[in-house]
Amino acid sequence: MKVKYSLLFFVVLFQVGRASAQQQISLEQFIALALEKNYDIKLIRNQSQAAATDKEYAYGLLLPQVNATGALGWNNNNQRLEFADVTRNSSGQAKSNSTTAGVQLNWVLFDGTKMFATMNRFNAIAVQGELLVKDQMVNTVATVINNYYNIVRQKQQLMAIKEQMGVSEERVKLAERKLDVGTGAKPELLQAKVDYNTQRTQVVQQEAIILQLKEQMNASIGDQLPKEYDVTDTIAIDLNMDRDQIFSELESSNYSLQALRANKEIAQFSLKERRAERSPVISFTSAYNYNQTDNVKLINPFGTVYSKTTGYNYGFNVVVPILNNFVTHKSVQQAHIIYDRQELIYNQQRLNINVALNNAWTNYENAKKILIIEEETVLLAKENVMIALESFKRGIATSIELRTAQQSLADSYNRLIAARYNAKISTTELMRLKGALLVSQ
């Protein structure tokens, strides 16, 4: 048992030393940085802002169009005028200045409710944009959780290897002692050293894996963390998830399904827009005009030297579509096909998500069972190593038996750490499909 306590002291001392040198970053900090700095979220949020802008100004479809026009003209023309009375014939250069201005108003009063369908489509696109942002955020959070706990998993793997190194180091010392007193054999010592060096190599490789994963994690959040940082040592797993709660109201909580449902609404409003093109369009028109002409040099003796006209007019226009080479009919049919396709896509995705959710729940249940078994197995394997080590000290067990016990413990650690990580992955996937990762990690 003395060896066991020395191993625990070694592991604790190592972790304390590392923690003092590196700042520990929590999962919540990672998620907050990812939601703020992740480029995928920024891009989808930018698209959502464009859709929100369309929605904000959609009310303009109900307002009239008002345009103002103005023009100044200077005319300089050579003219030749001939009359029946040849004495009145004249020719020369005529000059005039003109000023025109006007304000026109065109207000569509009725277009088969197309303008209202367009407004509703803009609103649906804006809602869809928000849902897509939330869906990307959920996926990003799930990725962050999985990557974060992958680093934790590799850290636990490193700790397991170092624990094994403590046993191997003790094996080397015992083999050397036995060889010195003449009760051991050199191959036994060499094998112990080979096993110990193998574990040293594994430590170097494992530290490199952890460093690479940390670099990738830091890059995913815009390199916002210090060059060296640490993560927690444990994998938090919710082993009491409620199946009914996970599966209830999936269609109203999964952002991907909600976004696809918004796609159906957008297609439906587009169909209404195309159908409205079959209706008459009634508009109110009005204009105010100003026209002034100053003939500076007049050749025509019957022409006016100066003229000015002002006034306004108003009225109604009606455009009735009768035949346009079936363009409107074709547009309606295409819009209907698009709507049917969106409905098929929605139904397909709903089925896929239900299948994925069932599979994730099965993985979760299996992971819990495996986790319980592997935790028990590790305790048995640890005890077996301690017994084999004590027996090896007394010369009862051989180095092969001790090495076999060590390998069993290493395999048990590998399975246990994998079981913990798989259990966490399955819980994260359940929460991702549920759309609950934005409120719970």
C-alpha cells in the first residue's frame, strides 16, 4: 500500500505544479468566447441582419412612390421657314431656354394582396434568420463541449499512463535489487526498463496530442486564450436524463426543424405572390408639373416669345392581365413545386432527427451501463496490480504476471476513459438535438 500512496502523491504533485503554471479555462468561458468570436456564427448572424433589415423596411410596400423630376435646357437651332407668302420666308438661328419640373405620385391600392404576401415573406425570412443563428450557436456549443472534453479525456489518459509509470519504475527498482542480491535475472530487468521507456514515450506523445488539441481549440475561438492554458480534470456527465423530457415537443425546440418550417412558410408566401399576379392592379396617380419656355431669339413670327404652364392632375389606373404567354401560370406552378419540395425536405429532416434522437438515447443508455462496468473493472484492476506488485516483491509472482496485471489496468483505464467521453458525447448530442444547449451545458 506504500507504493499506492506514493503514486497518488506523485500524481497530485504533478497536477498542482501544472495548475500553478497555467491558467485553467472553464467550459463556460470557452462557450462564451465561441459564441462571441466563432466565424461561423458571425457569418450566419450577418445573413440574419440582412433579413432583419428587409423586414424592418417591408412596410414601404404599402406606401406610394413619389418622384420629382427637373430639367434645364438651352436650345440653339438653325431654322429655315417657308410660307405660301414668300415675303414671310425666313431663316437663321433660333435660341430658347426651357425649365421643366414636376412631382409624380403612384400609389398601388390593390394588387391582389401581393404586397401583403411579400411583407409576410420578409417577416418569415427574418424569423428564419434568427432560427438559423440559434441553430449554428447550438452546433457550435456542441462542438466546443466535445472538443473541450476531448482534451480532458486526453489529460485523464496522460494521468493513467503516469500512474502506470509509477508501477513500472517500482518494477525496475525491484528487478535491480533482485539482480544485485542474485535472486533475479537480467532479462527481467531489461524488460522492466523497456516497459518503463515505452510509457515515457507514451507520455511525450500524449502531451503532444493535448497541446495540438489546445491549439485547435484556441483557434476555433479566434485565438483569444493565453498561449498556455489548462482545462478541468473531470468529465461532468448527467446520468439522470429524462427520456420523456428529451423527446417532448421536439419540433418546437429543435432550431433546425423550426428553420425548415420557416422555409415552408416562405415558399407558401411566394406562392401567394405569384397567384396575386393574376389579379388586376389598381393605382392612384397624381402629378404636379411646371414648364417654362423663353424664346430668346425667335425666327418664326407666329411663335410665342415666352410661355409658362403650371398645374396638377390626378386619376386612377387599372391594369388587367389577360394574356402574357402563360408566364404567370408557369410562375404559379413553379412556386407550388417549390412549396411541395420544402414540405418534403421538412418531413425528411423531421424523420432523420427522430432517428438521430433515438440513436443518441440508445448510445446514452449503453454508455451509462458500460461506464458502471468499467468503473468497477478499474477498481478490480488496480487492486490486482497492487497485489501482483506486493507478490513480486516477495518473489511469489513473476514479472510476467505483474506485467500482465499492468496491461489489464492500462486496458481498463482506456475503456473507462473512453466510456466517460462517450457518455458525455451522447448527452451532448441529446441536448443538441433537443436545442437545449444554449441554456444548459
